[in-house]
Amino acid sequence: MLWTKTYIPPMKETPEGAEIPTPALLLRAGVIYQVMAGAYTYLPLGLRSLRKAAQIVREEMDAAGAIEMAMPCMSPTGLWEQTGRTEAFGDVLVTFSLPRQNRKVQVTLGPTHEEIITDMISRQISSYRQMPITLYQITTKFRNEERPRFGVLRTSEFLMKDAYSFDATVESLGNSYNAMYKAYCRIFERCCLNYLPVEAESGPIGGDASHEFMIPADNGEDTLLHCIECGYAANQERAEIGTRDVTVPDVPAEELKKVDTPEARTIEQVSEFLECRPRDLIKTLIYLADEQPIAVLIRGDHDANEGKVRRAVGAENLELAGPEVIEKVTGAPVGFAGPVGMAEKIPIWADRDVEPMTNAVTGANRRDAHYTGVNRKRDFEVDHFADLRNAVDGDPCPRCSSTVKLRYAIEAGHVFKLGTKYSEALGARFLDEKEQLHPIIMGCYGIGVNRILASLIETCHDANGIIWPVPLAPYEVLLVPLKVTDEETMKVADQLHDELAAAGIEVLTDDRDARAGVKFKDADLIGVPLRVVVGPRGLKDGKLEVKWRWDEAPEMIDLQGAAETLAGRIREERKDSARFRDR
Ligand SMILES: [Zn+2]
């Protein structure tokens, strides 16, 4: 392919030495073009890479025994009402009505396809003999983002691979799940991503029923906790905390004192007003656990984890209590709750880190008042201690004696044991060997194909532009003839181009009549892995200048047999791009 014959928009000047954020880099490098917030055109360079990522996903899905199909983006909104997801998704769901003869049809553009596929399966699968089966598709999904951001990471329209498994037993679901898990590992490896499968919040099946595939990146919007020692990794929602030091410090107990704290309700306001650290405060949260009020105590600098609270209490539903309930059980308006002298006796749960707290500050269950010098046992009792907060950087690892590290990451994939939520809502049942009727057991498995590219570029670029690994590069070799007006130069470049193309190498020739400096800058910006310079000086000695995008210095190779040499290097790199994964 010739640069002037494909469509690569003119490159914008890149500020000298400035680190460019990924979205800007994608725009500058002519990979994407923004149509509106949250909607992008994939230009030829971007589309080539996107297709390669999709093809890797497809090959690994096929190898794992999943079967490809394609469902429409449009589906009847009624199906989404049957599972309660019109409500669950809210404004995220893109819905509209279409005029059809004399009536209006309400349709939804699918953000995923559980409803559509389960409805089909409910009509086509009726026996355990027809399972297990895993079906997948790679199609455009829609999700209205009220605040689209992070460039191509959060868009309202995106390419996603979604797979759905249908099994007759929980054990069989385990096999289907493991097959997808392993396929995901191979996909991210082949896409040269330094990925981390992390435990995520589980559905009704429990255990290790859900994993997210995270790509650690400083600008990622997800947080995870990772133990470098033993490999434990979980997202912040899920991460457990190991044994904590709850030794009570040996300091004299101060007197319990009620102090005025006018209008100071938040941890920040109170600690500023009383000149203490947030970690000296005990936050008192009033929840309704299956409609029953409970108090949850958390150290001021920590955040409560509702999933942990719900599981510890053994409640089906958990929600923060409203102002009326808070006023009724504490005797004070919102912002002044505390465990000392509540109006009503309700169960008090506390996070482990509250156990060693001495001379703490808490709300006084009075408007505009707090207590200082609060000490457990003397001033209040805790009914239950448990792990009730989000894990933070430096917490003890739940699996070994080391500590976990907080890392930012991009979520690129998710595997999930769904259970029977959708099959029950949509009546997808089967008969077992004994002619007994059961709901089909499902799993769902998603990968954001655009996110593969976005996270790869997020982690593979420098101040000059993108650094594509060969397996996802839009082109593998960039030929740069320095003087396109020189007949000999162009003869060599054209011949090399054709020989490489004939050898199955994807090659682009920069045939623009531009200065060498401009061509080199643009070459770095678009990031084609192997740059080959055809210049009059080298040709005189029968040499070509070759440089990998990630190497500092170029080297000279013989013009004689150059196509073979270059093709060999590309084939090596296609097979093994370990340098990218081991970053
Ligand atoms: Zn560990």
C-alpha cells in the first residue's frame, strides 16, 4: 500500500517532548476521528488494527469451541422489561419508538444480548442433550454514556465480543467458564497486553464465579488490589483484607467530652474543625438490612464496602437509610450519628480497624455536636466485628503475609457465571434425564475490542507516538524512500514493497514528497514496528537502514536479499512479542 493511495489524514504538529495522552495520540496519529462526544470513526489505520484484534478474539473463541453468530442491534424493548433491565439500566439503555404502519414499536439498541439470546434459546433448546453450548458474536453495542470520556474507552457505541454459555448442571457451567477463562488469557497474550485476571463481585453462584481481565495503566479508571508476592488480585469492590493488627495502643483514656461542631457533618469538616486526622474519627453509617436498621462503624479515612456489609450481616438487600430513619434511630439529623447514646438500640457492626481505636471522635446523636475521647467498652459496645471496608494500598494480603498494592487499570474483559437469572425470567427450561424441568444455567463473557486497542496504546507509546506490537500493527513494515523524485530510490522501494507483500508481509510505503524529518516524525507517530529507509547514500553501498520502533538506533542491512531478511524478522516478532507482555 502507498501512503498517498490510502487515507491517512495530515498529521498535526506534536509538541516537542510532550507526553501525549492516549485519546489525543489516537487522533493525532490518524487512527480515529471524533464525530461527537462518545462516537468515533475508525480511519483506515485504526480499522486495520481493530480488525486484527477482533480476529484474534474470533480465533480463540473458535478454538475454545464457541460458535459464532450475529444478533441484531435492535430488539423489542418488551424483552428488556421482562428481566427488569429497562429499570436497572435506566438512561444507559438507548431506546426509541419506530412507526410501523398504524402502530408504534418500542425498540432497544442492545448494550449486551442476554435477553435476545435467552429468548431464542428458550424456543430452541428443551433437552439436556442439546447442551452444553456456547454461542458468541462480535457486534456493535450501545450504551448511552451521559459523560463520555477517556476517548475510546468510554463511548456510547463500541465493538464487543459477547459470548453466552448454556449448561444443564453447575459442574458443566464450571467447564464452560474455565474454557472461556483460558481463551481470554490466550487472547490478551496474543494481543501483547500485560493483563491481570482479578476476582470480581460474584453473582448468585458464589465462589470464584466472576473475573475481570484488567490491564494495569496509570490512567485506568478501575482500581484493583494486587499482591506481588503471591499473585492475589481482586477489584476494589471484591478485595478481601488479610489479618489486621488490632493491638490497642497503650495510651491513657481521655475523658468523654461533648463538643460543639456547628454545621460540621462530613469527615473533612469535622476533622478540620476539631483539628484531628480523619483516621481519628469513627464514621457511623445507618443501613437498612432487609428493612431492619443497623449501624456500621468505619474508621474515618476508610470507605464502607456495601457488598461486604451485606454478606457479613447475611442480608438479601442492603441500602443506606433515609433521613427519617436516621433521625428516628439516632435522635439527630444526618451527619451527627455515633455509637454513644443512640435513641434506639440497634445492632452495631464495626470494621476490624475500629477495634484498636482509642480517644476517637464520633457524632453525638445531637445536631451540631460530636464527642471526643470516645473509647470502646467504656462508652459503647460493638455487637460484631468484620471486614466491612474497601481494601486500600498497603493492606495485609488475604492469601499470604505480604501486603497488597493499589493499582489503576482498564477493564478489557469480564467472565461471569450468571446462573439462572435470565433463563428463569424468560422461561428457558430443559428436561433432564429423569424428564424433570429445570431452568438452563448460563454464563456470559464479554471483551471490549476497542478497549484492547485503547489499553494497548495507553501502555505502549512514548513522547513521539504509538509503539505497535507486530500482531496488532496496522502495517508491519514502513518503507521510507527519502527522495521520491529519485528514480533509483523509487525502483528499489517499489521492488522491496512488492517482494514483501508477496511474502505475506503487510507493508506501507511513505511515497509522499516530503522532507525526511517530516517522514521520520510521522513514522514514529503512527508507530509501524519496522521502519526501513531507502536513501541514496545507503544504496551507493548496497545497504538499507532498518530500525524497530522500540529500538534507539538503526542498523544497516544488505540490500541483497533484504526482503527475505525483513520478512524473517517480522515472522519472528509475530510469533513472540514477549517484550510487550513483560513490561
Ligand atoms: Zn499475597
